Amino acid sequence: MREQPYRIGVIPGDGIGPDVTSEALKVLAAAAPVAGMRYELIEYPWSSALYLDDGVLMPETALEEYRTLDALFLGALGDPRVERGVIERAVLMTIRLGLDLYINLRPVQLYSATLTPLKNVEPSDVDMVVVRENTEDVYVGLGGTMRRGTPDEIAVAEMVFTRRGVERTLRYAFELAASRRRHLTLVDKANAIRAQEIWRRTLEEIAPEYPGVETDAMYVDAAAMFMVTDPSRFDVIVTTNLFGDILTDLGAAIQGGLGGAASGNLHPGQVSLFEPIHGSAPDIAGKGVASPVGAVSAMSMLLDYIGEREAADMIGIAVKELLSSGRVPSADARSGLTTEQVGTMIADEVRQMAASPD
Ligand code: NAD
Ligand code: MN
């Protein structure tokens, strides 16, 4: 066992964020003693409510403190009462860029054929990971508007790709593919967006260093179609920040809904941030019906990342068991179970696994 307890920073956030975070922490509390790991939680209050009440946004100095943690966990951010994107940029984008979390890792895995809206698809057909570049593209905020509000208004947003940013993302994806089914698909729009050709060139250049990995490349429109018509063709997808954002909501949909999908914002070897991929879901906030599956799965990814493989696997197996057996019928707001009930079921499953090791 590690001498020092892990220090995990937690940002519950807005809307359903705090609800799903509680359940993820409940499951962590069940798994940790079994795996013999100790941890300490450091909670941060950054949220739209705090901003509305006190005008406080996350200060950039918080980044210094985060660098001393083992990992960060985020529920969700965003509130319709706050100007669009203000809180998401102040917290999430500041952390992603400030800690240089250049990989956004998003597994897409189907646990039961009953969960997917696709016809004639088995769980074995949907098992891919999307590696989304996480610090560049249109999200860098380069651009603006001119002659705002006039008929001659011009709005510009630049897509930025650097050789360094592209190459480190591709290398991460190659290594991931080498540890899986050894197939890497680059998704871009290099035909229409000439700048994205940098992805193709860099891929071709470094591919010989990964001789075990087969590669192909696809335009994003075709990739969207194939994710629906033939998901089994994908193992690891590597793509730009914007396309990864969009394709992973589609990925979440084919695995049974946004409520079940998890992600890691990584800088391999450094403190990284884990979160469900959904937002604060204002339409169901406060109703107690949000699925905590995505948040719990994000906690499993966090544990795996910090090296607590046993705890991570127990949680992953518990989630899979509950969804594939139908005891948790779905990872959306229509499971008939409350957020708390699902969290408790996963925690109980983890404890039971520990009681009867096979
Ligand atoms: P959303 O993900 O919050 O919700 C989209 C739909 O999915 C809604 O119908 C919602 O009810 C449903 N849903 C989401 N999570 C669910 C869960 N766990 N269980 C059951 N159903 C769930 O996306 P949105 O509506 O586009 O955005 C709402 C707010 O969240 C906005 O302010 C947006 O900027 C923010 N947002 C934040 C993050 C983040 O914190 N990382 C990500 C996406 C969106
Ligand atoms: Mn998104």
C-alpha cells in the first residue's frame, strides 16, 4: 500500500453535477478499502451558484494547488442563468489549458444490446476509444466579431493546430492502439479544411515507428455515418478537439446515452481531470433522476490513471454487470431508478465482489 493517502480534488459544479459526484464518491468509498487504498478529498466550490451569489470565478492561482494533487474530478458546469460559456471557460477551459491536459480520452463501449438505439448491434460491435486533442483547434478562442449587430457583421474563429500538439496526440493514440486491437483511425476534414492536412502528414511520418498498428483516415462526415452503420470498424479514433467533442456525444448515444459516458482530460504522467461527458442537464437538475453511471465510470478511469487498477476494475465490472443484467435498465433519466439508488447499487455490487472473490 502507498504510504501517503492520495489527494483527490473534487469540483461538484452545477445542476446534476453535485448529485452524480456524490454517487461517484460513494462508489469510491466502497472500492477504496477493498483495494487497500487511502485517499483524502479536497472539495472546490467553483460553480455558477457561487458566481451568481458572490461574483467569484475560479482564480488562475488554483492551478498551482491542483499541480500538488494526484487527480481532479469534475461533476458538471453550466447554468442557464449565467451568460453562455462563462463558467465552463473559467473552470474547465482554464484547467484543460493551464494544466496542458492535451488528451481527452473517451471510451465508447456497449454493455448490452438493449441499451443502444442501433439495430442488430451486439456489445462486441461497439468497443472503441476516441482520443480527442484537447488544447487546440477552435477552442483556443482566437477570433472575434467586427461590426457586431450590423448587416455587415463578420464573425471569425480560427482553428489552430500545432505540429507539437498534433504529434503528441497521435503518439498517445498509437500507443493506446498498440495496447488494444492495433487499429488507429484518423478522423479529420482535410479535404475542405486544408490546415487539417497537418494531421495526415504527421500520421504518415510517425506511423513507421509503430509497425504493429494499422492506420486509416476518414473524413468526419463519413466517420459519423460509420459510427452508426458499422461501429465495429473502429478501435481507436484520433481526432481534432471539435470533431472529438461532437463524435463522442454520438458515441455516448450509441452506447446508451450521455448519462453513461465518461472521460479523462490527461497530461500523461501529470495531474489529470476526470469527468462524465455530459453537462449540468438543467432540464432534469434537482429531480434526482440523472444517471450517475458516467460519473462513476469517470471515477474508475481516475483510479486506473493513478495506478489503482484493482479499484478501477472493480467499479468497471460492477457497472458492466448492473447494465448488462438489466438491473440498471439504462444510463439515462428513464431507468425508473433515482440517482442515489443507482449509486448505491453500484457501491453494493463492489462490496459484494470483494466479499466473494472468484
Ligand atoms: P447536457 O449534457 O447537460 O444535457 C444534454 C441532454 O442529456 C439533456 O436532455 C440531459 O437531461 C441529458 N443528460 C445529461 N446528463 C445526463 C445524466 N447523467 N442522466 C440522464 N440524462 C442526462 O448538455 P446541454 O444541455 O447541451 O448543456 C447544459 C449545460 O451544461 C450548458 O451550460 C453546457 O455548456 C454545459 N456543459 C458542460 C459540460 C461540462 O461540464 N464538461 C459538458 C457539456 C455541457
Ligand atoms: Mn461536449
